[in-house]
Amino acid sequence: MIRCQHDIAEQAHDKKGLEAPRDLRRPLFRLGFDDLIAREGRRLARLRTPEQLRAAVARLGGELRREDAPRLTAWVEAQFGTAIARQAGLAVGPPRLTLAS
């Protein structure tokens, strides 16, 4: 009887049952920028509209490491231009004005 009470008390303090199950669709480790471009670069280069680009970046954003997000933004800006990157919802810097000398 003492053992049963001990087991009940142990189960009451066990936090394993309270943990939420891991979402199996999310990867354990996030990809780096180079790995992501190697895997998805061709598909991203074929996109034509800002809406398609927005959907692709949203889908891939969960797989990319946070520190590589600015590299993805810079790559999209170099491939498609600042205007399309801004329309796709990426955090592009303010417009730069240059004067001809």
C-alpha cells in the first residue's frame, strides 16, 4: 500500500505527461542559408509574382535559422529587386538614394 501511494505521488509530480507533443512536421534542426538555397534555389528562381514569393518565403521561413534570415532577404532582393522583395513582405531596408556625380 505504501508503494502504491508513492507511485501515485510520483505520477502527480511527473511533468512528462504535461509536455506537448513535438510537431512532427517541423524539423529538429533548422537549415542554414546555403543548404536552403541548394535545396530550394531553382524553385525560388522560377517564381514570378510577389504573392508566390511571399508564400514561398513564409513556407521556408520556419525551416531557416534565425541568423540566416537577413541573408535570405538579401538574396531575394538581389534576385528579384527591392520593390518585389518589399511587396513580398520581406524586411527590406529603406530606399537608398544616390546622386550622380
